Amino acid sequence: MLHRLLKGIHWRIVSVAAGLVLIGVVAIYSASFRMGGGFAAKQATWTLIAVCAFFSAAWVGYRFFLNVSYLFYGLTIVLLVFVPLFGETYLGANRWISFGPFQLQPSELCKIATILILAQYLANRTALSEQKRSFFVTLALVAVPVGLILKQPDLGSALVFLPVLFAILFFWGFRIRYLVFLAMLGISMAPFLWHTLKPYQQKRLLVFFNPSVDPIGASYTAIQSKIAVGSGGLIGKGWLRGTQTQLDFVPEHHTDFIFSVIGEEFGFAGSIVIIALFGFLLLYVFEIMEHTTDLKARLLAIGIAAFLFFQVFVNIGMTIGLAPITGLTLPLVSYGGSSLVTTFFALGLLVSVYKERSIF
Amino acid sequence: MKLSSRLKILRYSMFGGLGLLVLALFHTQVIKGATYRRMSENNRIRLIRLEAPRGNIYDRSGMLLATNRPAYHVYVIPEDFNPSEIPLLSEVLKLSENDIRSHMSEVRHASFTPVLLKRDVSKEMAMRIEERRPKLGGVFIQVRPIRTYPEGELGAHVLGYIGKISRLEYEARDQSVYHLNSWIGRTGVESAYDRELRGEDGGRQLEVDARGVPIRMLQERKPRPGSDVYLSLDMKLQSKLRPILGSRRGAILLMDLKTGGLLSTLSTPGYDPNSFVTPSRNEERLELIGSRQRPLFDRGLNGLYPPGSVFKLVTAMTALETGLITRHTTFNCPGYFQLSSRSRKFQCWFDGGHGRVDLLTAIERSCNVYFYQVGRLVGPKLLASYARKLGFGSRAALEIPTAEGLVPDADWKERQHHELWFPGETISFAIGQSYLLVSPLQILRLIAAIATDGSVVEPRLLTSNGHPETVTGNVRSSAPPIGPETFRVLRQGMLRAVASDQGTAQLARVDFGKLAAKTGTAQAPPGDPHAWFGGFYPYEDPRIALVVFVERGRSGGITAAKIAKQVIQVYNELYVTSAA
């Protein structure tokens, strides 16, 4: 039984993920040990649950999840609808549903569900003859969760869907001119979307272009985070010695701004390790893609790669002023159970793809 | 194959993105690392919030009702303070040593952030601290605005007051506007127009050196001062009305019928809103909150009471509009009324009976029996529906929150009390008793509608930028669907109530013009009845609507009518005699 479970597991991807989680727990401890709350221990507990999710996904196999993707997708949409009704309000946003001690962030689950449903839907259509129809269906499939998540409001989680949609459509063989049309549609919608954002979200985006818009709010966060990362220098200030983050100059430092802790305490060397680990993770995802001829599996893999890359890029980018502050987690590293479990689940799906390679 | 070339593009762009991150990190951490390291030592960035001054509130003639005054606040930067000087500081500030210690420990993790030790100290105390400055390192005085209400009690209920934001309120609000030390409007206009009044805070990011001396300004945004708010209220008038109510609990509402703007919203007893914003008057504030007289309660806008006979106007209106009676319909008043020969006797207030009366006489003399009969004809359903059309049972469209009140009917009673509606309740409903609850403001709307043929019904409080003739919003939006003939009949009845020597409102008669009114004496056991008076002036071309309400005032025709007469006299003095 155990043998069957472990057989064919892509061990390199597991070790890379484990490395990232370990660094995450170490950084979370440093970021939060002064304020209590036992976040590092909680994250370790979440990791156990995440590992279960990983092995169940790997064992059950991605085909099953593709087959029930419509149901899964519907379920997560229902959860998203429920968030404003039963959710917990934190800092003015309504993102979580509580189940006893566990808090669920449905937008994370919905991300995976959407990738699954897109893969399932598009793999059954041929890129040669069903362009337009598929285009509108996929657009609708993404628009529903994006709209609901924007309403929470959670700009970052909503934005992740766009690169995922783009990467999947591009890989599926969507015509370039349609993609250009899609991009133009997005740009023309921007002024409308702008008004749906909360004032604080607007400020965060404006600050990216002009720091004097909000010198004591968002711009302060941006500059403090940049000082934190920069002050780490080549080898960092050492574990638990990061003054910027320890002294609360950077907010949310155990979740969204975990990278500023790593950058400050472990320096450029630590940053390189993190980016290298994510680089290997992406490399393995592409490697798994090359081992399968199943279009569904390949679409699934490219969607997962897209969300991993986007979150890593935007999250690390925002700590050094390369991207606006939108509230995205660093996958596997940031504190947060829902994000950890969904990421491991996604990796589990990929590993199940890898396990099936021998069939062909 | 085309597919794999697309895959390559995706792959290269992702790895390219990671490469870009590495380059950017190299730039931030290695090339500029030393600069950032220097900035992070002792944290070299100081934030200074520049609070926007809160907007002023004015009355219709530009009298200042709410503004800011400079006040001295004492701050300390714990990092720069020598703890052995705590006894000295305690003596100068008249603050216990423990309090000082606990204030300072609020910022354990950030000991270079200034802590507020004491707000609004006297000038003398501020001087004394400045004198001892060399010893009290890290202690400094900052002049910051404090809210003040120059007219004190006048208009307090409508103005409201401000208070420090609580943690819960802060979390529920937009945090780019409010911060943990914000003051927010708690009641009245201060609360309803908080966003307009508060403006937008600015701030400065300063880079300082190791000794805390600013080197350069990184970012700055000037605060945007709050907007001023202009009310339609006339505080000069209200200050002259205040003594008329004396120690009574009640309200005087006056509305300009040409614009819909409220001139007076006096409610007694009042309170001084300054006690909510002045730190040294904390005890007074607690006393106000606990007082049995409920001075914080706005009786005019939020008080709910049975209206008594004033409501007969609504009963008459319902019957006239539905054609169940005409102005000539008569009923006999033997002094009492029975639904059937064996049921209980409903008394008329005049034991001897009014004899055979028509509608105008019934309004003039406020004959209960006449309206019992009318009530029996119209029934509770119609009566309730007309009452609702006239704005009873719902909030007025005023700029600040007002009470809803209650218009009962059979459905409501079934839901609320699980009992059937008794015919006897219709009888008391018709004369403004039973479960009916109204606010003086709602009566004012009713009077205004009658006086202007339904064209001005919504009382307003705000004017645009000090032009009292331009109250904001559309005042003619919700005219009730009632014919002008009905209004004319009611106005004639109300005129007779004042002008006739048998009229119930005759004590309010003035010799310089014609007043029309209806009084009410509302039973509200246990305790004396409430006194009501609702009228408009002058009869020929109504300029104002007026409601006088006295809680437990015993008699509308005596207590309230006498007050109303003085109100009209004051109004005449200020608006007619002095204007001419």
C-alpha cells in the first residue's frame, strides 16, 4: 500500500517544495515571534495537512479531478458567494470562511478549480475550428470568480487568474490576434474596474507610479519594505536580527511581506536561494509536461506554472518596488493554510501526471 | 511544431522574469545595500501625519456653531526620556507616575515614536514644561486643533459631537481615511457629514540622521482641509426660543415653508457638546450620559409619542379624500360614544357634549365623538395607509437620522401581539391614541403639507454654502396624493381653532396676524399627558410651520398653545418687525 503510494513520486519536486516550506517556517518564526500567536507552529501544522493533500492528489490522479472539475468549480463559486455572508472581516476585506479553528480562503481553492475546468474544457475542443466559442466560454469561466474575488475585495487573488487564463489560452493555440483583442479588452475595461476598487487599493496602485500620493500609508510600506530587503546586503543581518521587519515597519510581514524578512535577514544570498528553488520548481513542472502527451495534463501544468510564476514575481517584485502592492502571497513560503494546501494539491496533481508517464 | 514553440516562449518569459528579479535584487541588496543599511539603522524614516483641520459648521446667517481651537498637547519620545525624571514630570503634569509609565510602555517596540501624555493642557502648564525643558529630555509640546462648539448648548442635538475612534469602528472603516487616533463624528451632522467635514490628512516622510535630526524630506502631501457645512437653522431665533421652554422637557420645531429649511430644532433639556471634546470635562460627560432627564436625546427629531388630537387632521383627511364625509357632514356629540349599546363608553373631553357638529366645528373644538364616528367609517386599514402616505411610520428624508415611529394596523398587531384588532382600537386610533407613535418632526411634516397644499413636505437641514434660500435636495419630491380642497377645509378648521372663542388653540392667538393650528393632549399613562401644538403662520400666505411639544405638559390647549404664542411673537420680532 505504502509502496504503491510512494511509487513514481517525482522526488525532486517534493524536495524543492519542502525546502521552500522550511525556509518559510523559519522566516515566519522570525517575523512573528515577538507578537506571539505561534504562527510558525501553525504553519508547520498546515504543512502536514498540505502533505496529505499532496499525496491524495498524487494517488487519486489528476484525471479524476478533471472529471469532477465542473462540480469542483461550482462548489468553490458557491463558497465565494458565501464569503460576504459568513466570512470573517479582516482589515476591511472579507476573504475567509471559518470552520472551527481553520480558516478557509475560497479564492485559493477556486484558483485550482478554474485551472482544472479550463484544462478539461479546452482539451476537448480543437484549436483549429472552435476558437470563438471557446474564447467566450473560457472568458466567462474566469470572469465569474474574478468578479466575486474583486468584490471581497482581494485585488491580488483576482489578478492571478489573468496570467493563468493567458498562459492556458496561448498554449492551447489561441490565435495571437484574439489574445491581442483580449488584452485590449482588458485595457478598455480598466477605467471601469478602477472604480470598483476600494480607495486603499487605488492608493497602493497610484503609489507605485507616484510615491507622494500617500506618504504615510502605502508609500511608507513600499519604502520600508525596500529598505528592509536592501539593508540585508549580500549575506543579511542574520536570523531574528532583521530590525526593519521586527520593529513593525513593514506590515503583514509573516504573510504578504515574508520576502522582506528573508531579504533582510539572509541577504542577497538568501534571495538567490529562494529564486533558485522556485526556478527548479518551474523547471520540473516543464519537465513533467514534456513527459506526457495528454493535452489536459499539459494545459493543467501550464496553468499551475503560470500561477506559481506570477505570484513569485509579483510578491518578490512588490517588496523591492518592481510591482505594486496588491496583497499576493509567496507560494509555499508565506504564512497561510489555504495557500499552502492548494499549492501542494496542485503539485500533487502534477506528480500524478508524472506517475502516469509510463503508460505511454 | 507550433505548439512547442509557444511552450518555449512561455518558458523563456518565466525564466526571464526570474532573472529580472535576480538583477533587481542584486541592485537593491548589493549595489545599494549600504545605503539601505544606513537607512535601516535606528530607522531613519520618520512619519509625520499632518492632520487636516475639520470643517466648520455654520447656521443660516453665518454664525459659527462648530470649529477648532488650538490646544497644547504634551508628548514624549520614550527613547530620549530619562526615566529618573518621572517624578518631576508627574508633578508638572499632575499625572500619576503610573499613568506616565503605562503611556510610555504603549510603544515598547517603537520607543522613538512620540507618545501623547496629556491632551489640552493649560497655557500655564505648557509654559512650565517649556521652562523645565533641559531636564525633561524627549518631552515636547505640540499645538494641535481641538473641536469646540462656541454656542454650547444651542443646536447641540443637531450638530452632534465627535469622539475618538474605537478599535472596532476603525476596523470597519476605510483605513486610508481613518487611522487609529482619528476623531469621528458620533451623532448629528458631525456624524452624517463626517467624510465632508474631515477632509483628507496629509503627511511627511522625513529621513533623519542617527540623532533624529531631519536631513531631507522624502515625500510630502499637504492635508486637504475639511469642507464647511451650512445649516438652515437660525441660532439667533433658537437662542430666543430656549428660555420659553425653561426647565420643561420638550421641543420647538420651526420650518421655513418657502424652502423647507428647518429654522429651529430646539430640544430640551440640552447639553453642551464641548463636554465631549474637552478632556478636563470628562465627569460632566459621564453625568450627561447617565442623566435621567436624558439631555442627549433629541426629542424633536427622535422622540416618539402618541400624537393625540393633532392626529384628527389625518383622520379628517382620510375621510374627506375617500368621500366618506364632506365638510358639511354632521354627527351628534352627547359627550360620549358607544360602538353598541352594551359596549364601553368612549368619553368626549367635553363632558356636556358638543351637540350636533360639522367637520369645521369638530376641528375647532377638537370634538372626540365626531372623530370616533369618522374613525368607525374609515376603519383602521385606510387610516393607517393615509398616515403612512403622510410620512408617519417612516424616517423623514432629513440629512441626519430621525425616528421611524409606528403606525399600527391589524397585520402589525397580529405580528407583534398575536392578537386580533378590536373595533375599539379603531376608535382611539382615530384620535391619535392606541399604538400610534409619532415624532414632533413627523407632525411638522403633516402641518407643512397642509399649509402648502402638499407642495413642501420634506424638512431639510443643510443649505448650500451659506445661502439659506437654497436648501439642498428636492423638497417637492414626495407630495402626498391629496386634493387641494381637502387641505383647504383643514386649514379653515385650524384657523377656527385659534380664532374662535370656543377653539382649543385660542390661547395662541396673536394680534398681529392670523395663526392656524391644532392642539393635542395625548394620554400616555402612567403620568401626565403630553402637550402638542402644530400650526402654521400667517394663514393667508403661510411662511412657517411650527410644532411645540411638551413632554408631560398636561394640556395642548394651555401649556403648548401658550408657548406657541410666544414662539410666533419671537418669530415676528425677528423676521417681520425688524426686517420692515
